[in-house]
Amino acid sequence: MAKNVLVDASFLIALLSRDEKDHQWAAAQVPHLGQPWLTCESALSEAFHLLMNRGENALSQLLLRGIVIPRFDLGDELGAVLTLMDKYANVPMSLADACLVRMSETLPDPIVLTTDVDFRIYRRHSRQIVPCLMP
């Protein structure tokens, strides 16, 4: 497994909400993942908003137990993130997706866990496929 496991909001939602179509897949990945899982605050905001009563307490517990750790400084990476969002404006790329792609550029041996097929379009360092694990 990769040295740095990055989790997208879509993965967290699938994992924590049993009624999500990719729940079984997400749950099956957990035993194979190193911890902690890194993410950005934008992805957490998205996940909390979309989970509402279906798993926000479970997400809180993942954060409190240090399983999920926000590890991205948007202030330091703002130029690179906005450049990514501009480059993929036709997709369009969300702030959370841009932050995760940027994280994949700055951390060694990353893998992004996501159910978002847009990650098949995005490129890190302009030409490299973003290493992803998705259903």
C-alpha cells in the first residue's frame, strides 16, 4: 500500500453511510489501508455536509481517534490549487478535489481513495495520472 493514503469526501461518505452504492467497496478497503488517512479541510466540509445524520458522528470519531487527519494548508498552496481549478474548469474541479490533487503532488508515494471518476481525468504535475483506488 502507498505511504500516504489520501481520502476524498466521496470515500468517507461511502464508508460511513450504509445506503451509499459503494459502501461495500469502501468497507472492504479499510483492512488494507495504512493509517492515518490524510485529507484536506475542504473534503471534510463536503463530507460533513453530505453525511448529515447518516454518519457525521462516525466521521467525528475518525477525526478524534486520529484515523483521518486534515493535513493540508490551503494558504500555502493557494496558487497551485487555483491553477488546478482553472485548468480543469470544464470538469469542473471542486476545491476539495484540487487540494487532494495538490496533496498527491507534494507527498511521497500517495494514493487517493475516491469514488469520484473525475480523478481519472485529473493529472498531477500536469502529465502524471493521479494514483487512485476507486470502485
